[in-house]
Amino acid sequence: MKKSELSLMNLENSFNTLKECYSDYCSQKDEKLKNYIKDSCIKRFEYTYETSKKIMNKFLKKEYDKTEKELSINNIFREMYGLNLIENFENWADYRELRNITSHEYNDNDTYKIIDIIPRFMKDVEYLINALNGVLEDD
């Protein structure tokens, strides 16, 4: 696959906005402002997760001729893990569960679960970006 066939720009951009927002969240002292920033972090988690999932799906279709039917979300994560393009299948399954929670109901207790996993999520997304960049540059 040529690098031009699969752009990681949207994923890199969403990842960078999440990192920036989370940094602001961690450094904010005013609790009211921190709460607003937390909401923004959760939104950025959501779209960074969705963008990651779409990139993985597109990569598996283009590189390995996988069909939509073969690419259930768990199969996407299994395939990517098997290719060493994600470090931990269980982490991505957790992210999916947390993403599903945010899409169905907004609950303050759940928001703390999400904000707590953001550092791990950022590490996993960074791994994904680096791994995909490595594969795409080799082609």
C-alpha cells in the first residue's frame, strides 16, 4: 500500500487535540473550568476512538482485502493485535465499551471512568499511529 492511499492525518489531528485538551485538564486548578475541559476531553476521546477504528478498518480492507462482513469491531482489534499494530486487544475492547456508554447516556460517574483511561488511551493511539506509519513507510 502506498502511503497516499491511507492518510493518518485525521487520526494524528484528533490525537493531538486530545493530548492538548488533556494537558489543559490536568493543569487546570479552577474546578468549574476543569469540569468543562473534562467534557471536551471526553468528546475528543470519542472522536479519536472513532477515527482510530475507521483507520484500522480501512487499513485491513486495503492491505489484507478484508470484507466488511469479516470486520466486526472485535475482529478489527484481533487482526490489528495479531499484526502488532495495537499493543493490547483488551484495552481497545475497553475503549469500545466506554465509547458505547457515552453514546447512550451521559452519566457523571462514567465520565470519571473515561477521564481516568485517557492517558492509557493516548499511549495506545500513539502506538497505533507509529505502527501504521512504520508499515506504510515500508511499502
